Amino acid sequence: MFNDRLAGILSSTIVRVRRINFVQPGGVRDIDEGPIEVTLDSGAVYRLESGDDGESLRLAVGEWVDSFAEPLSPENREFVARSGKWVAFDVSSDRDFCRLIGTRLDDLDLLITSGRIVGVELVFGLATLRAEVRGDELYVDFRDNHDR
């Protein structure tokens, strides 16, 4: 099953990228941290996020589900207004993420610290996406692969 899933990932192209960011009361969004989710042309959806230990990288299967989606109870509405909530944003057309649309994964390198997988570098043609867990949050950045 793992080999079939891996073969599916390697042979599929990315059609959508979402970033799950925390939105504070008042609407301020931290775009630098939070899970990243990719949808493949096969329909499969994968998400990179911080593991339960706050240090390791977790690969989740399936689209992220908003536990505070409408309709909200009065209690939950008050909680969200006071505390904020996680929200998924389609970033497929954003400057860096748009380079992933229509591409396939060419290569990957695991980032290992103290025996734990804490991140990954994913190579897509001329861009490398680095996703790394630091302090219970997933941080993502890009690098151009001019030498490829």
C-alpha cells in the first residue's frame, strides 16, 4: 500500500495548494507558519504539519477540516471571536506556491534531528520547498534551483 501511495505521489501533478494559518481576533493572519496541503490531479490530498510532539514532521492524508466551520453554536462563535481560529487559504496563485502548480515531485530529502524527521525538502523542477517544524509550528520557504 505504501509503495502504491508513493508511486501515486510521484506520478501526479499538483493542482492546488492550501496553507492553514492561524487567524487572530480582528483578522490578523500569520502567513509564515502553519500546515501546507497539496491536492494532486489524481484527487489525493496530502498535508504536512507539526507532529503531536511539536518537534517532528507529520504527513497527513486527506483535506484539512475546519472544526469551527459555520454554522457555529453561540458558545463557539464567542470562543472564535475571543481566541481566533485556524483557517485554510488557497495559495495556489501566490508568488512562491504558484510555481508548484502543474509540477511533479522530482526528489525529496528528509531533515533529521536527534533521530526525528523534523522536515523535508521537496524538489519540483526549478524550485525546492523546504518545510520544517520549529517550536511546534511548520515553517515553509522556497529556494530556486538554478543549477538543475
